[in-house]
Amino acid sequence: MQVWPGEAYPLGATYDGAGTNFAVFTEAANRVELCLLHDDGSETAVELRESDAFVRHAYLPGVMPGQRYGFRAHGPYAPDRGLRCNSSKLLLDPYARAISGSIRWGEEVYGYHFDSPDKRNDLDSAPHTMTSVVVNPYFDWGDDRRPRIGYHETVIYEAHVKGLTMRHPGLPEELRGTYAALAHPAIIEHLVELGVTTLELMPVHQFVNDHRLVDMGLNNYWGYNTIGFFAPHNAYASWGDRGQQVLEFKSAVRALHEAGIEVILDVVYNHTAEGNHLGPTLSFKGLDNPQYYRLTDDQRYYMDTTGTGNSLLMRSPHVLQLIMDSLRYWVTEMHVDGFRFDLAATLARQFHEVDRLSSFFDLVQQDPVVSQVKLIAEPWDVGEGGYQVGNFPPLWTEWNGKYRDTVRDLWRGEPRALAEFASRLTGSSDLYQDDGRRPLASINFVTCHDGFTLHDLVSYNDKHNDANGEDNRDGESHNRSWNCGAEGETNDPAVRELRARQMRNFIATLMLSQGVPMISHGDEVARTQRGNNNAYCQDSELAWVRWPEEAGDGAAGLGAELLAFTRAMVWLRKDHPVFRRRRFFHGRPVEGTHDELSDIAWFTPEGKEMTQRDWDRAQASALTVFLNGNAISEPGARGERITDDSFLLMFNASPKALDFVVPVNHGRQWEVVVDTARTDGVPPGTEAKVQAGDGLTLVDRSMVVLRRPV
């Protein structure tokens, strides 16, 4: 075999049409072998003799796409100094564009012996571990281009590749649970009709099924256990894992873009699947443990602000390069439109504390590629001082956990929720205005993958996670949920009616709030996990979306009704810019609009303007909000003035029916466009007009929306 010196950049395996350049960083290893793996189980080892700035490299003519490979790092195994080199462990390329196979768990993939953790383990891991794959970078994108949807027009749909598609009756069975399913007309049609603009995929970076879960007969379903930051997860490919997963993912992105739908990825750059000092040696740990991971003063152990065993070392230039190279790769080569960063507070831990000015944010800010796509932070981690909602830099948007909590509290009847609810409804200016951000910095959600589904939020007071095998100890215990009078499934018609109304309340509130709404997949069809609020290990029908067409026992009707209502609310939002303002409300008339009314006003149910005393009442749980469509301060794309219909939003979150009065002096005639007390939620056709000063009775826990045409 010919071995040429090759180049130190780019890192990874780069195929150029005639051969492949291999480059890998390690400062810890004394020497590195590139191992080409053959289907008969044998391997060909090539020592990487060339080294530039600790990057070992070589070019191998004739090595083609589909070739499996790995590295063996020869060097010190001294855990007390943080060094864990072990040449008996075949290591994944940190820059692998595709990864083949899965791990066969056993002592072979660990650097130590189970019965003697301090003793080095020299069992060969090659037959038991995953392998890197050389990929063909060429793909016919045609005229693909990013939709570039503004945040003010964005509706995010958080989905799991498998969970969304595994049970859809319109999909061929061989495509279910795969990237190809995302590109199928049945899925795209559902998203388009729902009004979704942006598909946020739960982790599709190559991840690992944990040893513990496999032993329990479970799987890491969610995928927050990354081992390959450049490689699409191979189990979601329908026709092969020797690079086919890359082509299939690209095809899915291309099809979604053709439908006008963005694709953003939920990414996990805060830790890896190698776990703590008792975890396996799969890649980074064996190549250069102290350069990749945050170690404690006793370097045998790992700092863990993620709850997973390790945290990446965010002050290491090699970690920062890895993350930025990965982000750019997914934008430029895979054509994705943005990222949601899991446990993003960990990325800000340059030293110990969360640092808003950490190097990671500096790199993102100045990067001409990454800075131009959607960047969404999950603004917390499990470390000290990790809850950072409202504290990320201006370029970023954030999952607004305070929005979720406050909206849940209001509709379940918690006292003293009204004033904060008003702030959340109007874009959370208390969190985002002081650093120059706008309402669109707030990613609003009521539910997400982590926690109860929308159906379960109104059906369970307590978590029911027994299927996870942890005696119901896992998952959040304080869910701000309310079962409406019965725990779990019930045939009580009154409870079922109230639950359906509560789900409509949550959907309507979400869609009529300023900010960017996010729907969790299946909530639009009342998906249930039977009270499991931590389905991370449930790769089964418990966690997959059950579509109305296949449901029974009344679930079909409920799912179909809620789907119709959710579609109507999304499109109401799309049709009316007053619900998706790009600037915060002023609370006064807007200059130049020739309208003496304020852009927003708050009223008691009796139609009187709210006073401080009204806001401070502990049991206050009802109000009316006036949104003035003639007082939108921001201009359109070409500088034109934006005008819209005006709306009255009436919220009755109390446990009894209340009489509301339509405020006077804010419009003479209105029509009802939403009433969550109705089964359909949206009155068909033109309802009877409502006059200023008229009374409306809102049943307990319901809301009504009135519209006054411009």
C-alpha cells in the first residue's frame, strides 16, 4: 500500500476522488496507527508518521468511500495524570463523517478491568466497537437553498426522527423511523398543513446506546449521548451505514427545503458518550483525555455539569475547533438551518462559572457561517449557577423555561400567576429587553420532549416512569401539571371534556403569545406517554406518535379535533402580524399611526382597566388583553407601515364561569374567532357580532378571542 505524507488539514478522512487524506489530533499519544478494517475481520495498520502541531496525517491513494477505519493511540496509560492511551482500543475518528455498526458491550471496550479498575485492560475492542467510514462528499443539491425564515414568521416543531414517523399509516413500513421518512410526502404534507416552518430534530449526531440501558433491555431513544459530531446517526438510515446515511439525510433536507421547511438540529456539544472514569474508551478519551475533557484536581475524575459523567473542556482550543468545525460542516455540507444547543450553559463554562463572554460565544459571534443561522440555547445545565434564562448573548434565542412554567401555573390555577403571565404573553421583556434583544429571543413552549406530553400535562398529577427501571425516581417530580380530577385514563365525560378544553387553552395561549412558538411532536394529536415524563429510554409505542387514523377508544376523535384546532390557531397567528411583533409593546399610542389608543391595554373581566391592586390580588386568574392592530410600530420589509385587525383576548383560568364585559372605547363591534369552550374551539363561519359593553360568559378555564376588522 502506498502511503504519502498528506496534509494536517482538514481533520478527519477527506476523499478527493483518487484517495483519502487522514488527519487526527493527539498531543497525548507517542504514535498513532490508522487501521483500515476489512469485512473478514482483519485490519491493515498504517503508522501516521507525519505530524504538524500534534496532528498526525497521511494520504492513502486508492482508499475509497465506504472504507471503514479507526485509530490506535500508543502512549501513556496514567489515569492519575489524566492520560488514558491504550493501543488495544480501536478509536473512532472525532471527525468521522459516518460511523458504521454499533457497540457490543463487554469488558473489551473499557480501558480497565471490571474487577480491578486500576489495572489497564489490553483486550482488543475492534470486534466490539463502532468504526469510522470514509464518505463521498459529492451530492447533487440541485438548486437547494435555505428558506431563511425570519423569527417573526417561525413556528418550530420539535420532533424525533423515529418517534414522528414510526407509526404513520401513510408511510411504507420499510421507511418508517428513517431520514427517508422525513422526506416522504405524508410527513411533509402534515407539517405544511399544520403551518410548521421549522423542523427541529432531536439528536441526529451519531450516538451510543448506554451499556446500562442495553443490559436492562432498553435503548437511549432520545439520543443525547453523542460520540460522532459530524456523522448522522446510522440507525436512522433505511439502506445502509457505509455512508448511505449521509446521502439519505441530505435528501431529507433537500425535500424539506423544497416544501419551504427549515431543518435545525438539537445538538449535544456539552459532553460525550464516554462517560466518567468508569466509562468506555471509544474515541476522545483514548486519543487525548486531558485536552478534550474537564478533569478535577484529581485527574482520574471528570467534572460533570451535565449529569452524564463528563463535560467537554470549553477552554481547550481543540474542543472549540471541533465544535466550530462541526457546526460549519452541518451548515455548509449538510445544509441545515440552525441549531438548538442542549444544556447550553455548559458551553459557557470556560473555567468554573457560567461566563457570558466565554470563548465559545466569541467564536460563534465572529464566524461568518455559524452566526448567520438560527441559534437556540437551552439556557441551563445541572451545575452550580446553571439556570441562565435571559442571560445569553444578543445573537442567541432561548428556550424560555419561565414561559413554560408560568403558562402551566396560570391554567392549573396557581395563585399570583397573573402578573408574570402578562410578561410571558407579551414576549418576556424583563428577560430580553435590557441587552437589545426582541420578543423573538423567546422560544415559547408549554411542552417539549423532556417532561409530560400536552395530553399527559392535563391528565396526570404525578410522573409514572416505572417502565424506565429506576423505581420512578428519574424524571422531574414538580411538573406543574393538573389531572383535572382523575389520575390517568378515565371515562368520566366531565373530566375528559375539561382536559380537551385545557389542551385547547394551552395551544391557543402558545400561538397568541409574542415570541417564537414551539410545538412538541404529537401534541397536536393528543399524544400520550401514559404519564411517563422521562421517556429517554423508551424506543417503543409508548413514545412514538400515535396518529388519529390508527387510534381507537375515542382517541381518534380527540386527536382529530385537536389537530384541526391547532392548525386553525397556527394559521390565525400566521395571518395576523399583531401576534408576531418584532418589537416589544410600548404601552402607549404609537407615533405616526393616527390612533389614540395604546398598542396594548389590560382589563379586568368587568371591562375596567387593570390597576396595580388588580395585578397584586393573589387569586386573580382572569383578564382581558387588547392588542391594537393599528399600532404596530415596526415597518414591513420594504419600510411600509404594517396594519392588522385588533383583538381582545379573554382569559378565564378560574375554576368557575365568569361574566366578561367587552371594554368600551376600544372598538364598537367584534366577532368571536376562538372559543376554547367549544369542542371545535373555532366557531364555524361568521358568528353573531358582539358590541362594546356587551357581556360574555366564559365557562371555567376557557378563553375567547374577539376580532375587530381593521
